[in-house]
Amino acid sequence: MTVAKNFLADIREQPAAIRRALAGVTEAKAAQIEALSSAVASGRIRHIILTGMGGSLHSAYGSWQRLARTMAVPVSLWDTSELIQQAPEVLRADTLVIAISQSGESVELKKLTESASRPFSVISITNGPTNSLSAWADCAIATDAGREDAVSTKTYVAGFIALCVVERILLDRTRETAAEIELVADAAAAHLDRFEGGAHEAFEFLGHDKPLSFIARGASYSSAAMAALMTVEATKLDSTALTGGQFRHGPLELVREGFRAVLFLGSGPERELNELTAQDIARFGGRCLVIASNPPKELRRSGIEILELPNAPSVLLPALEIIPLQFMMVPLAVARGFTPAVFLNGTKVTTVE
């Protein structure tokens, strides 16, 4: 099955894609971003907007939270379609826009480039250097993840890595960034076979005929949202992404025999709350796959399956969290009677708004 082989090849190419994304933020690009940080400090930039669609939007969740906690100006995360349709007025002359798009040609991002008012500055993160979004940007970063025809894997992770570098520069926290990203690339390369084996075990545990709920808190919500999107696209299985708090406010009532969840434990203060959620899912009769580094022994119980990750800095953990689930898409799609990761109703680049 050629498509599945190509999809798997894209997954296995991610360690190299991570390194190329790091290299894409050149010294010249870093200097441009540092100047924008100074513009924030001087009051010339009064608002920062992160925007994208699909997986590109999801990749920005953790950066949005960290920038919002730390920057001296408001930081917003916008679905580009909502931004251009509902609130184009927020694109003002004192705004920094950070736009993420794998192709740089999605219909909403192209319309963003045609906005009536020009922001103070635009940083773009795309897969290649020649596209509508990068042409519009003042600082165009190309991740160089390589060609990808199926559901997003390496382009998502590469965009996530590039955005983390941009975030670190804006926050003046770059001292260890390159070394940490290299370590994550090394960890991904060293664990690819184990991730693939764990993905098959996870598939056996979750089955193929029940909707999946992907649950996380904090930065790992990027992984939950991307995993739900990928599952819908690659396997045509109904899937939902929820923060742990949202799950407690109503969807918890769905948990009984037959309920299936994937929970990202995370690496911060959210871990204790997430542990309780996994235990409650099992207690109420559901099954919960927990994806975690250093999982606590309390989670080794009936109704819970653990897929263990290597250690990684909390900022970069989502780059590893998503990889086992990418592998899981192949047996899940095949069991459901679909060619893995092939679009049936849509296209790789969305051209209809």
C-alpha cells in the first residue's frame, strides 16, 4: 500500500524535520525577531496575534499560553477564518501577527494577506520559502519539512518547533533552546521503533469502532487537538479534543463501558489533575490510554494503558507526544476499511472557505 508507506516514511522523517526547522530560524531571522521584542518593550507593538488553521492553529496553543503569561502586551490566539470574518479590526498598525500555515496557500491565510490594514509586522512559519503567506511576511521562516501529500505529520511537528524557537526569542530565553531541540530530535529518532510498537498495542487496547476523546491540559492540549483532527482525517473515526476542565464539565457523563479516551499527562502542575481524570475514566468503566513521560505507578491498573515517552523539556514535549498516535493511524484506518491518511472529501490544502 504505497500511500501508507509514504505516510510512515513521513512519520519516520520527523527527527530530521525537527533539525531542519531549527535551522530555518537563521541568525538573520533571529535578529529580526529580537527587534520585534524591543518594539514590544518600547510600546510600538501593543498586541500580538497568533493565527492559523487546522493543525497549524493547534500547534500554537502552548506558545500562546506562555507568551500571554509573560509578554507585556495582550497575546491572542485566533482561528484565521474567524479573525478575517469576524474581527478584521484587530489587525491594527500596532499589532504583531505570527501566522502559521504548512502551505501558506490555504484560502483563509491568503485572504489574511489581503487585509485592508497592514499590521506593524508579520512573522510567517510555512513549509517552504515561496508562497502567498511568506511573500506577505516581514520575517518569513521556512521549516523545510519536505513534501507531504497525506495527512499532516512532519509539517505539523516542524511548524511547532519553529514556533517554539520564535517564542523563545521573543521571551529572551534562547540559551538552551538549540541544544534542547537537538535532544528531542535524538530522542524521537531513538524511539521510533518503540513508538510504532506501542501504537499497535494502543490500537488493540482502544479498538476501532468507538469514538475517541482526546484530553489534555496546558501545552499538551496542542497534542490532543492535533490528534483528534488527525484521527478524523486519517481514519474517519469520530473524535473530539477537550481540555481536562472541559471534560469535567459535562462530557464526563459519557463515561461507561465502551467509552474510549486518550489522555496526555503533561509535565507541569496539571499532572495530578490528569491522573485523577484517567483513574475516574477507568473507575466508571471506560478505557483510557495515557501518554506520558515517567508515568506514576498509580496509573498501572485495569482500564488504563500507558504509552511511555522519553523525557523532554515541557515546552517541547508535544513534539514527542504526537508521534505514537501518528503511527496508530495506520492500523486504525485499515481496521475501519480505509486507506490510511487519504483525504476523501477534502484536500491537503483547503481552497474553499
